[in-house]
Amino acid sequence: MIDEISHLLPPLFFYSTIHTFKRGATLLLRESLVPIDPEASADVPTDDDSRICVTDHKTIVREKVLDKNFKQNAGSFFQNNPLILGPFMRYMMDELIPSKKDKQHGNEEEQYLVNTYCGLGLFSILLAQLFTKNIGIKLTSDSIRYAKFNATLNNITNAEFIGGEAEAILRNFFCSNY
């Protein structure tokens, strides 16, 4: 199988080390935007759409959805079909923006977004402009670290990311506030 697909992939680290893999090992092929070289001159144009194949789960990968940038470990979860994210998020934004008709009938604007299982903060960051405050919750500290980093990267100031079990955090919130 490797021989059949190897011509489609860039030179890969695993190709020279495949004999060291244990039976049942996971082979990661993760698409990413090309990393931005921090030492590159500001005059050097970067092609934001160029993509690479990443095989090391510890490598930091880049994604761009609409006008927002995201980074995370290659081994972390990201949406299964990233090609639909732009149109899907535009649809969500259109549906969440309160219409004038609703305001005329006395409906209040949504003020808060609670994004349980927030991962790298995708929904919190992309929908931040529609809410006064939003909170992302995720069990893994690595995800929370990247969600906070991505919020800063995108100048999002109304998002807070909390590590822990969503059920327990929400239960504590509702028990103490209602």
C-alpha cells in the first residue's frame, strides 16, 4: 500500500523508519498550511493556501477558516471535513444574527455562547463577534492552551477557556447561579 501512495506524498520521515513501527501503529497524514517562518523577512510574500502533509503528531499545524487562523498539534482532533467549515460557519453566523423582525417583537439578543468540548476554540473564536462573552470548555489542558493561544492570535478578547469536565462545570455554574 505504501508503494501505491508514496508518489502522492512529499518525502516522509516514516518511509525510512517504517520497519521500526509496531504492528497496529497509527500512521498520521495530516494536512496543514505551510508553517510561517518566523525568521523570514516581512517583504517575503507567503502563500496562505500552500499545504503540506505532516506525519509527526507533535508538529504544530496551521489552519485558516474564514478570516481566522488556528494552530494546534497535528495529533489533536480537528473537524473531519475542513472544506465545509467556511460555508458552515457562515450559515451559523447568519442564523445567529438576530433579525430586525425578532428585535421588533421584543426578543433579546443572545449575549453568551457556551462551547462545550471546544477543542482549539474554533466555534468560540469564529462566533465571538456575535456574543458579549463566550466560554469554551474542554477536558484536556493541551486543547485549552491552544484555544487560549488561538484567541490571542485572532485578537479575540471576549472568550474564556476553562479546563475540566463540561458536565461538572455546567452543573456547578447552574447550581451556584440559579
